[in-house]
Amino acid sequence: MAADAMNEERFVLRNARHLAADYMIRTLREGDIAIDATMGNGHDTQFLCGLVGACGHVYAFDVQQSAIDNTHARLEAADMSERATLILDGHQNMANHVKETVRAVMFNLGWLPGAAHAVTTKVETTLQAVNAAAQLLVPGGVMTICVYPGHEEGSRELAALLEWAGALNVRTYNVLHHHFICAAPGTPRLILVQKNL
Ligand SMILES: C[S@@+](CC[C@H](N)C(=O)[O-])C[C@H]1O[C@@H](n2cnc3c(N)ncnc32)[C@H](O)[C@@H]1O
């Protein structure tokens, strides 16, 4: 084993968001193009900008102006604002804005912690968005979808996403569903979709 790999932190099983981040670290390299489909306060956008580096680019979507403002401020403070395009539009319209293929797409569904619960992702638009994202992936590209079945719309999203993902063509996509089984019923899930090489 290479010395670098031996010096990496040991694996800790935490939650769906951390698993999604681990997959992004394994997937993205400097110069890659990625999408943050649910920008929120920009934590994930900044994380992706760090992974794709100064030569890469991140397209980030949200329907709330406050998400754009907060993410812009976060990226400015990190000197990364050049690496991202912040788009005030629903992720279901991503193909109107992203005219190139991408290496990774990250969805962190639900509502913004601390903000109005009414502005949550919704099953119909979420399905449109994951379909659009699947089309944009390069071979080997990865989509992570964190789903929160602990609330009503999240529970509908989970059911619809599992049906959607289970029906993908196995010759084109490989799909994994992380389900924490020693946990409360509403514990977040991770669905991972990779376009085959
Ligand atoms: C759980 S938060 C995302 C957290 C974010 N990734 C972060 O790092 O702070 C979900 C976000 O999805 C946004 N959202 C809801 N419907 C959307 C849609 N149709 N398209 C894009 N974003 C949407 C909400 O406004 C909210 O900011």
C-alpha cells in the first residue's frame, strides 16, 4: 500500500452526508466540473470548489435568493468565488444552464436548517432533476442523493427515488442505497448513482 494511503485518516461511519462527501473525495479531481443541486448555505458548494480546484468549476442551484447570497459570501471569504456559478433556479432546470458534461452531482434534499420548512425539495421536481443529472454525468461520473425520510415530503421523495433508481438501465448505471438499519426510522439515506465506464 502506498505511504499516502496509509497516512490517511481511518474510516469512521457517521451519516449519509459524510458518506456522500467521502464518495465526492474519491470521485473528483482538480479541473473537474461538478454540480451542487441544492446550494443552501453553500457548505457543499465550497467543499466541491475545494475538490475541483482553481481549474475546475461548480454549478450550484437553489430557488432562494438567501442561498445565493450566503453561498456567495462563503465563497468570497474562502477566495473561491471564481470557481462557481450560482444559479437562482430550480435544479429541475439544470440542463438549461449546464451545457457540458459533469463528473459529479450532489443533492442534499429537504429544507435549509434554520429556514422556512415550506421551501423544501419536492418529489416531482426532484425526479425531474435526478433524471437531468443522470444525463449530464460523464462515464464514471457519480451522483449522490441524501434523502430525509423523517418528514412527509422526504418520505415521498425516498419512495419515488428508490423506484426511479431501481428502474435505471443496469448497462448504463450502477446504483447503491445506504440505509442505516440500527437507527431511528427517519434517519437520512444515501442513494449513489454511477454512470458506467
Ligand atoms: C438541505 S438544504 C441544502 C444544504 C446545502 N447543501 C448546504 O451545504 O448548506 C436544501 C436546499 O434545497 C433548496 N431547494 C428546494 N427546492 C429546490 C429546487 N427545486 N431546486 C434547487 N434547490 C432547491 C432549498 O432552498 C434548500 O436551500
